[in-house]
Amino acid sequence: MEVILDKRYEMEIVFEGETHTLCNVLRSILMEDEKVKAAAYSIDHPIVGEPQLYIRAGSPKKSLKAAAETLRDRCDEFRGLIESL
């Protein structure tokens, strides 16, 4: 993960080695946050491109950390459901 833009209300991050899977779920969770004004990602080349996630929010770092925690919690919940089968 490399931060390529870090401003007060904007942040852009490159996720090396990741795909649509991580970026799309992060974008989706970020957009659930009322403090997030925009969240989007792009992959310039479908085979060799690295995803770039853009966040515009009152505090992009805090919003990203909260989204990561939410994702972890949801994964833990899902794992528990699967293990109970």
C-alpha cells in the first residue's frame, strides 16, 4: 500500500498486488460513512494495473481506518457463520 495523495480532505492510495475485490468492498463500506463525500477506485490496465483508491472526506485517514475495522468485523462474522455449519 502506498499513499500517493495525502491532503486534509483527500487521500489516494495504491494497493499493490490487489484487485477489484478489496477495493470494491472498501469503497462500498466507505460510502456507508456519512462523513465520506466520495470514494472511488480505478485500475488503469486490467492485467498489469494497480488499483488506486480515492477518498474525499472530513478525515480520510479516520474513515479508511473505520472502513478497515468494519471489513474485519464483517469477515469475522462471516467466518463464524461458516464455521457453525
